[in-house]
Amino acid sequence: MKIGILGGGQLGRMLLQAGANYIMETWVLENDEHCPAAHLCHHFVKGDITDFDTVYQFGKGLDAITIEIESVNVDALEKLESEGVKVYPKPSAIRIIKNKVTQKAFYRSHEIPTPDFVITENAADLARQVHFLPAVHKIGQGGYDGKGVQVLENSHDLSKGFDAPSVLEKKVDIKKEIALIVAMSDTGEIVIYPPAEMVVDPLLNLLDYQLSPAILPEKTAWKAEAIAIKLVQALKSPGLFAIELFIDQQDEVWVNETAPRVHNSGHHTIEANYSSQYDMLLRIILGYPLGNPDPILPSAIVNIIGAEGHTGAAVYNGLAEVLQMDNVFVHLYGKTLTKPGRKMGHVTILHKDYQDLTFKANRIKHLLKVTS
Ligand code: ADP
């Protein structure tokens, strides 16, 4: 099969790594020819994933297309789909998710639990919603890694809000943040990975450290799984989806957001689960039976993030020490330039004992620094 990926970042890179186990010919569309996925595909095409003609021309001769980022030209994907190219997930699902305004409206109309919200069109509109605070303002399109999200505690914070169509969502008193990966085949068969739980760095607002399977009361885990499955069924699309959820202080479960693709919360599945999220998506695209999402062992992920105050050619300090640790798997994404907060790689740790995972995760965070 001829398979194309829109976007050439680390997610595309890891998808291609898994793809090397199967018989397929791969294409990547991405503007940056030095991107992490560029040298792992058979055919690299330099171009803009948001441009209609570029995406359409890229996809025309292919059997199937998938995405590693949702800011793609959905109109072109719809045209390709109508001409017989298989698109994972369906463009209709990408369109719903791509904009946080339509994504939240979708949850509401399908009775999927999500924090209460109002839509604000611009700054003046936001100012009229001061009674809705404390809340979290989220820009409809173009936000990522916390950059399109502002916590508004009271009227003094209104100036931090977005002057563009956005979601104003009630602030949740979060006990835990978890993510669940769900995969659905062309025939509607579904598998679900155990939830992962994360701790967010309040300074960078990037995923800091993650454990999987999450430590949750059985009832809470069941609730989260039921919500995630309902959500994917409502999207009516084969593919792989990562659903981020909040557990509040009362153990209620709320959907934060969904990614219609392989996701950073599933990196550990490469070593920690029988079938990784990447392998699972490829099985769906290739029409193979779904894999086994069960964990082999509990795991932790530590992201390798560009250090503050360093911009330039990347230097990986402490790598030798980390590589000497048992059951530790290092993934560097091959980005030549580092800058503060940039995702440069990740480390997965496997162990049956959560104390060992936490200990090693902290040690790796302390040892491994990306400087310039
Ligand atoms: P992004 O798409 O940039 O990852 P998210 O919508 O996931 O943005 O928000 C980033 C973080 O902000 C979340 O992981 C969570 O910690 C916090 N957050 C988002 N929405 C809420 C909310 N309604 N209440 C409390 N905290 C929130």
C-alpha cells in the first residue's frame, strides 16, 4: 500500500519506525526538509499541509493518508476521500476536533461529559462573560502545547484572553489528568489502552512526566473508558484517538480534549504494550487485525525538553548515564536545533514497581539536559 502522512514531526517519525515492520511505501508531506520524519520515509515531499492544492496533489496517487497533526487542509482530504483515497481518521472527524469551538459543541450535543462552557467571539464578548469566571479561555484554532490556553481567575485577567473565536470553559478543580487511547477499525471494532496519568509542569505547561497504567479507583477507570468509547463511536471514524480527561475532586470524569491521531501520551506503548499506538494505527490502515493494547509492564515517560536559556545546536548532557540504566529506552527525535520548551525526545522506563518508575523518572529528569 502507498501510505501518506501529513506532518513530519516525531509522531510521524515513530509511525514510520513501526511501519518498517510491514510492507508499505511511505510518503511524508512537510515544509521542513530536516524534520524528524524526513529520512525515514520512502518519499519526502516538501510542502504546506494547510494548503488545498499541495495536500490534494500529495494525496492523489496514494491508497491511504493519515495525519500526525490536526492543522491540515481538511477540504483537500474530503476531496481525496470522495475520490477513493482512505483517510484516517475521516476528514469529518478531523474537522470537528480541529477547532476547539466545534469540538466542545460536539461533546455537548452527544452528551459527552465536558466542563460547562460558553463561546466567545472576541475580546468584547469575553468581557461580557465575567460572571462565568473562574474559567479557562481556549482559542478555537491554532493553540498547541498550552499556548492557546489562559486561566482567567477574575475580571483582572480578562486582558489575557483571546480576541478570536474561543471557548470559555469552567475551571475544574483537578485531582488528576489522564489520557486514554482508543483505536477503531474500518469494521467498527474497538480496542482501548489503559489510561495514563500525567503531572503538568506549571511553568512550561508541557507534559512533564507520565505513568501508565494510571492509578485510579476501578469505578473511575471504568467511567473514563465508557466515556472514551462513546466519544469515538460518536465520531463515526476509524483511526486512533487520544482522549485527555480530567478527574475532579469528587471523582467525576470530564473530557478535556481529543486528538484524532497518535499522541504524545502514548509514547510508552512502543516498549510497554504488546501493540504500540503506532503499530495499532498501521494495522487499521493496512486492514490487519487489531493488536493487543494490554501493558507488558507499567511504565513512565519523561519528556526531553529544551532547557531554558539555550537556543541553538542541541547538546544532550547526561545521556551516557541514562543509557546505562536498566529498562530505560531513549528516543531522540533528531532535531538539530534546541530551544526552551521544545520537545527533543523522550525516555520510557519499564518496571513492575511504581516506586521504581517514579525514582528513575526523577533521576532522568535531573540527569538529562538539552543545552546548546
Ligand atoms: P492544549 O491543547 O494546549 O494542550 P489543554 O486544553 O489541554 O491545552 O489545556 C492545557 C492544560 O490547562 C491542561 O492540561 C490543564 O492542566 C489546564 N486546563 C485546561 N482546561 C482546564 C479546565 N477547564 N480547568 C482547569 N484546568 C484546565
